Amino acid sequence: MAKSALLKSSIAKKVAMALSGIFLMLFLAQHFFINMTSVFSSDTFNSISHFMGNNPLVQFVIQPILIVGVIFHFTMGFVLEIQNRNARPISYAKNNGAANSSWTSRNMIYSGVVVLAFLGLHFYDFWFPEMVYKYVEVSPLDETRYFHELVAKFESPVRTGLYSLSFILLALHLWHGFSSSFQSVGFNNKYSRSLKAFGYAFAIVIPFGFIFIALFHHFNH
């Protein structure tokens, strides 16, 4: 009975983590498309950023949900990792993990830690200054500041390199995480193969798109 309850609890945690992961991927896609506009038009980027940064629904409903989603997803990842390790108390003399799973799937926790560290840097670079600007300094809102702030962050080759490395590891995290998320929620039908292909494309296009944005502003401004 206790073993059955533990199994159900583990499955529930995996489903919850998968759903939070899917939600975060939707945010990631939206964030990417907004940032991509900075490559083509500073005015468009400023307009969209100003709208997102001053819309009450975004600021006081969607943003808190997003922050809770990030905390929940990574906390659940650590909980599941500890739970899985405790379920294997015996240290085997030889563990040929590569025979049963990919490097990416075996190291999701490590790529996740790096992605979490990157999110901390991203909050430090953009979110905290924005909160200080709007709610602490209470300065007159400059609707054209967003593009210049974005470009300024990518002047440093070190910071640009850190962003690029983080997105490479995010690509690896998504490569396994996307298909794993839908598998966890029981999505298995005739569309599964197409969905998996879309997931692999997403894992490449979105992170490397962000890298392109960072390199573009680094070398062109």
C-alpha cells in the first residue's frame, strides 16, 4: 500500500513538473519573439516592451504566475532527482547509463541548474532594474529606454558568452524535456511523432535564436 502511494505521488510530481515545463516553454517562445523584434526595429521592440512592462494584467497576474511557475518547476526537479537517487541506495560497481539513456536525459539536473543560474542573471540584468526604475525611483517613464538597455547588456564579450553558453545548455535541457513532458502527461497517439519533431525543432530554434540576438547586438552596436 505504501509503495503504491509512493508511486502515485511520484507520477503526480512528474505530471506537475511536465505541465509547469510546458507553461514555461510557452513563455520562452513569447519572450523570444519579442526580443527578435529588436533585431529588425528598435521602435517596435520599445513599443512591445513598454506595453508588456506597463500592462496591469501582465504585471500583476501573468508575471507572478510565471515566477511561481519557475520556482515550482526547478524545485520539483530537485525533489524528483533526490527521490530517484534515494530509490537507488546501492552503488553499483559499474553503471553503464549510456546503454539505457542519452547523456541529456541523465544530466537534466545539471543543465537545469545552469539554466536556473542564467535566470538569476537575467533577473539581475533586466527585471530588478525595471522594478527599481518603476517603483523605487518612480522616474518619468521613458518609452524608448528598452532597446538601449538591451544593447548595453551585450556590449561585454564575457556577458554575451555567458548568455550564449546558457542557451546552449537550455537547448540540451529542452531537447529531452519537451518530449518527456508530453510523455509524462500521457500524450501518446498518432500525433506523437510530429510533436516530438516539433519539440526537437523548438529546442534548436528558440535557444539558438536567443544566441543570434545576443551576438547580433554585440557585434553591431
